[in-house]
Amino acid sequence: MRRFSDTSETELSSSRRSFLKIVGGVGAGLTLGINVPVVASQMGGRAGPSVAGENFAPNAFVRIGLDNRVTVVIKHLEMGQGTFTGLATLVAEELDADWKQIDSEGAPADAKRYNNLHWGPMQGTGGSSAIANSYQQMRTAGATARVMLVAAAAQQWSVPASEIQVKQGIVSHQGSGKNATFGELAELAATLPVPDAESIQLKDPSEFTYIGKSLPRKDTGKTDGSATFTQDVQLEGMLTAVVAHPPRFGAKVKSFDAKKALESNRVVDVIEIPSGIAVLAKDYWSAKVARDKLTIDWDEGQAMTRNSAQMMAEYREQSKKKGSLARDDGNTQKALQGAETVIEAFYEFPYLAHAAMEPMNCVALVNRDGCEIWNGEQFQSVDQNNIATLLGIPADKVKLNMMFAGGSFGRRANSDSDYLIEAVQIARAKPGTPVKLVWSREDDMQAGYYRPAYVHRVRGGLDAKGNIVGWEQHIVGQSILAGTVFAGGIKDGVDGSSVEGASTLPYKIPNIRVETTSVEEQVPVLWWRSVGHTHTAFSTETFIDELAAKAGQDPVALRMKLLSDHPRWQGVLQLAADKAGWGKPLPKGWGRGVAVHESFNSYVAQVAEVSVAADGGFKVERVVCAVDCGVAINPDVIRAQMEGGIGFGLSPALMSAITFDNGKVVESNFHNYQVLRINQMPKVEVHIVPSAEPPTGVGEPGVPPIAPAVANALSAVTGKRYHELPIKA
């Protein structure tokens, strides 16, 4: 099974001219020696000086050394999703470099040069946007460097630039037989003016040599142990910190006794911070043991005391009332009143933990010069500003070193910068001393943040001929955006991340009404891999199957008819159905189910096959997946993301849930917050739709369809309908 991952959002187009403005006005002259942190350069790239004159750096993304190494500066966090490979591919393609000479390196925090083009002035990784927002940008960066190397060769050899070729990292002139490496031309190229962006021509897709090929990954240091994660950072005099968090959300420290904790000579200090009590020691284990010896009196006067069952019951009642309107096509109330048959279903979805393989951690150093952070940095602009506000210093005094991250699924990108703020609060108490904050798996599981819990009420109506005439859906749950810096994204009471996938339902149904009610809870919530699509895909794709069954129609045929205005949806659906052998006989006790969904502008259809035992137990045997993500930059990475997304999505489909008992999180580790094991992974086949459309994201879109495909497969065997996750067979 492949490594799981993450990653994209709204689209902005950027001309080549605006690209050069974004990366810092490089059109006015040559930018030399980008200051990239040395620690970050150890992340799969080569450590080396960034001194003016020693590198050819025509823009913020490409640096060519005299040693002939090409360093591609990657503005997006590598957390398993393949950004160090995909973005480097775009540069290598237009540069015509040898793939073996390419190194990838994490970018520093600098929103002026490294902003996410889909997010405006912000730097960060998320929403499966890495490739989508960088496609033109990184290709242009590589093409600009290529033009300048050719110009340098033309000047050095006194030949026309039009007669010079570049192939596999070699610049050559056939007429004279002269050739040179990039490194041999770098010094001269560095003296030339950067060409105007409008003069840069990108390759026609027919000329691609790397794009569309499964190139070896550029984060392979993970396989031999040489990659640097936050946990690997070791600085002189560094202390390790752990934090005792409240047992219930909303509780605060009333008083504490650290006498027993301080008995160890390995323990340096115990301090109170707003989120709990921090123990500092010379190593993790000493800090952890000392934390367990703390005596803390918690003030729980404002603490959460609710149970999961209570929440679900209240949400269910809310779903029967009027909510904020997210979509209203036609007259759904009239359509349902006049329908021959009306089906109603309530769907329940629990809170979910992100459960990344690398729990939250961060290294912070606070001194008179400002603050320096080493972190699997996903949300540079937000984290930099939050830390600067805490310390009362300018944002440019907060230096962020981007490390590899062992997964995130959204957890490392939150508007509160929670664990980073904890690290800085602790480090501020020890100025000049680096502090490594480490959350245990239990801390990570019980101290937030979570995918919100939801209840959906869905009603659908059929006429006498079996046509779907009305669809009504009410989604109740916490808003992820409320109370954050992104609250401006809530329009007329609708948090778009709560209803995405339902409010955008593509099926040709004349009357559709979607409402939402945002409830308030003390539980901290956050986007989770594929965000709202994690629950809307399940309710919409299982309910459409119910309607198909009631109307006596084949689930694939009905979907194809309802998607007549959406050829890319139809394309993945038909491909998955064909490759899965839809309609062909299966062994006794086996069932086949389908689901199709679009998220982050990528289209994915999945057909799941399950086997059901006599005792009701079942196993997911096979999954056939079809994906249309535009131009396929690296097919192997796409397949890995689909496979990983399917495995990730199977966990909440089959077993994962965060529950509350009297306000306390019940689950604490993988023994009771279970995730898919390797022996439970089904056979997966991934088929990529050839496309000339601009590339879109693949980090998240593989997740939403798997749970409904499995539920629909089970229904094909058992005849029962499944409205709750995890599935209870």
C-alpha cells in the first residue's frame, strides 16, 4: 500500500507577466542567491551556499549551481502527496534538464514570492492546489532559465541562439560541435538580463518529455532515512517539551503542583501556558514521565459535558427545521408534494481525527532577533502572522524552515496555529534556547482538531415513471470557518465547506433544495482530507442508489442519464464501470457498488466489490478507480494518491470515529481509533482519463467516493441501506 497523503481550491489564472510580478519583480534584473534555510535544503535537495555569484538564479524557483546541480525551490509542503516531484517535473520539462541533476528544496516563508496563486496573497498548501496553481508558474520559471542559458551559450560561442539546442541538461550547437553543461554556462548566464515574460514560449504538449511520465520521486530520502522531519532536528542546547492539556474542551488550569515532576535531574522546568502545563526536559521520555507526575486541578466550570449520542439527536431535530439556503432550483416543496413516491433518510457522521503518522511537533527558538521555527510548514502566511502577533514583532522577524511532514490531511493548516503557538509560548520562557514541542499520539487524538460531526436529512421524490422530480437536503453540523480569519467565506449563513458536493450536485433533477444549519460546539474543528466532500459524497451517492432501486433502474445507467450535461463526470463513470465489468456476474455473497464525485475540480468514479460472510461480516475485495485530473503530470503519483485516498477513506467507512462521553474524547490511540491495516487494503486498479485540460489536484479527490461505493456494494448483497459511518453491517 502506498504512503497516504494530502493537497487544491478556487482557480485564478495568471499570465506569464503577472507571474514575474508575483515572484518579486525579477523582470527588472537578475535575482541571485535566494536565501533558503540550510536545514530545509537537506530535505531531498543538496545543501549549498546561496551567495551572489555562485549560483545562476533567474527567478525565485530555479537555482543552477556551478556544480551543474539544478535546485527547484518548492513553495508547497511535501507531506507525502508528491509536490517535490510534480513541481520539479514542470521546471525540468521546460528547462530540458536531466532528471538526475534536479534537486527539490522547500521554500522559505515569503508570500510575495511564494504565494498560492489560488489563495491570493497567502502562502500555503491545501485544497489539492499545489500542481493546479503552479502549472504555468513553474513551467515559466524553467523556460526562463533555459532561454538565458541558451543566450549565454550563443554569446560565448558567437553563434545565433536559434541554432542552439538543449537536451537532457546539455546545451549544444550542431554546426560547430560545441556543447556545455548548465553549470559551465551558469556564471555567464547570471550576468544576462532576464527576458520579458511575454517573450517566453512554453512547449506544446506534443513536445513533452517528462510531463506524463512516471519519473522517480524527489523525496526518496524517506526510504533510506536521510530525509529530515521535524523530529529529526537536533540543535545545540535544545530542550524537549510536552504539554498536559485539559481533559475536556473549555477547561482551564486552576492550580498545579510540579514537585514530583521536578524530582528528575533531566527535567529543567514546568511552566503554565494558556493551553495547559508544559514540562521541559533534556529528552522526550523524561518530559513525558514528568508530565504524568503533575498534579493539576482543572477549572471545568465552562467545560464541555456533552455526549456524541446527545449531539446526534439534537442535530437530527435541527435537520427537520428550516436552515440557511445553499441552493434552490425550481420548487422542491411542490415537487415532493406531487411525487408518486417520496423517500426520506437521515445520515449520521461522527467527528474524525486526522491521525497523521507524524503527530504534531515543532521546534521554536525565540531570541532578541525574533523567532525561528522548524516545522512541517503548511500554512506559512497564517502561522507567521499568528506568531508575530503573539510576540509583538514584525512578521518578517519570524523565520519558518519548511521540513518534510509525515502526513497532515489538513491538521497542520489551521487558523489558530495551535501547536506552533504552544511551542513559541514555551520557547519565549526560555529565550535563546531551542525548544522541541512533541505531541504524543494521545495528545494528537484527544486535544483536537477534528472533522466536524454532521447529520443530513435527505428527501427524494419519484414520479409515476420513476423519474426523480425533487431532491431536498438539510445538512447540520459545525462550521469550520466560523470564528476564524476565514469567517468572511460564510455567505448568508452558509459555510460552503459544509455543503460542497451537495450544493453542487450535478444530476439533472428539476427541483433541488439544499439547506444547512451551523451549530456551535466547544469541539475545535478543522478541514479534513477532502473537507465537506467526506460526508456529502456519501449521502448523495448512496441516496441516488436508493432512488435508482426504487425506480427499478440500473445505478450506472441512471447516473449516466442524469449526467448528460457533464461529459467529464460521464467519462470517469463509464471508464470505471467498464474496467470493473459492471453487470457481469459475481461469486455468491459478493456485491458491486458505484459512486462518482467531483472535488477540487477533479473527477473520480469508483466501483467497489465486497464479499459478505454468513455471519454478516464483510470484506472490501476490489476497487476500480477512474480519475480525470486534467493533464497527468506524473501518472505514478496520481495512482499513489488514488490508492492512498481509497485506503484513507476506508478507515472512516469501516471503523474510525471520535466520540464523546460526558465531554471527554473516548478514543486515545490506534487501539480504539482504528485505521485501515495493510491486510485490509483491497486490490486497487487506477485508470487515468487522458486529458488536455489544465491539471487539477489528486491529493484529496480519491477519498469521497470510496465509502458510498462500498455501502452501495453492500446494499446490492444485503438489500439493506446504510446511512451511518462507520458502516454497521
